[in-house]
Amino acid sequence: MITKAYTEFFKELSKNNTKEWFHANKKRYENDVKGPFLELLSELLPMLHEWDNRILTDEKKALFRINRDVRFSKDKTPYHTILKAGFSPNGKKSMLPGYYLGISADSVHVGGGLFNVKPPELKAVRNYIANHIDDFLAITTTKEFNDCLGVLKGDVSKRIDKVHEAVANKTQLIYNKQFYAMSDLFLKDYYNSPNLKDAIAKHFKAIRPLNEFLNAAF
């Protein structure tokens, strides 16, 4: 289970974000951070795989690296101060809709949807939404969705194809270039608690209908 030691590690890392400090505290990272995080993933994956058998069941393959890619960044600190995982059909970097979990020193970020969309796929998604607009709105306005995740988010295009403009009268979400929802929970409320898995699962269940809808567009 995740404990206060998880928070303490990341708070210290944020003040000492160097390779020297990280390697000196590698055992803490493995025992207090990575180990409990992977254990949590292993508890969630059977449910996600049952929903979609294309989601891989190896928790290590869902985990994103803690090392930052600093090649094109002004910020050269070598490590993220959060552990992140992605659960999508065919892997965490898939273009398909999926589920997301990130846990920092203080917060649990949980949600899902469609994050990475290239123009051809975006057109297919917009076409599908336009042809099933009532279903789309029903999913994104349910009480369960709004209570758990708030409103649908994503970067927005300035222009859309004329064929989709009529849909904008029903929802401006047709302008979205991404279709995802996220919620933040206070990590301190879940130290040493099995309720953390249940809280995350509740949010994944709320995003599931959206993912199934978006998957149908591909």
C-alpha cells in the first residue's frame, strides 16, 4: 500500500532533483514508491483487462519511466516528481482511448479518454460523434460521469470541417482535438488504505462508457 513515505520521497526529490541524490536514495524509491505503485496497478489491471482484453496485464508495461526526456526541454532536471501509468489497448502509448493514473507527492490524478489523436483519427472521431451525437451527450452528462470526473476536456481547434459545424449547435465539444476527463484526489486520505484502489476503480468505471464509445470510431 502507498504510505506517507511515498509523499516524503517525492517532496525530497523535488528539492534534490539530481542523479546523485536519486541514486543515493534508490532503495527508498524501489521500496516506498515504485513497489507500492506497481502493486496498485496489478490490483487494477484484471478489471481493465476484463473490460477490454487488448489491455496488457503486465503492470510494468503500463508504468511510464520516472526519467524525464530533457533533450528538447529548458528544464534539465532528470526525474519526474510523479509516477504515471497508462492503460490502453495495445499498450500505454497507444493512439486508442484508455485509462490514466498518476500519483504525485500530494495528489492522485485519475481519468482517461483519448489523449493523442492525429488528424485522420480525429476526423474519424468527429464523424462518429456527429453521427451519434445523442449517445455522446448522454455519456458525458451522466451524474456518475460529472460527479467523478467533471466535464470533458481537451485542446480545442479554432476551425472544423463544415460538415461538423452543425453539430456545434448541440455541443462545442466537436471542436475538441482531445476527449478526456480527469479528477484529482488527496493522496493523504488514502495512506495505508485499500480504499485507494476502490476510488480509482470508481473513476475508471465512470470513464469506461466514453472509452467504449470512442473505440467504436476506429
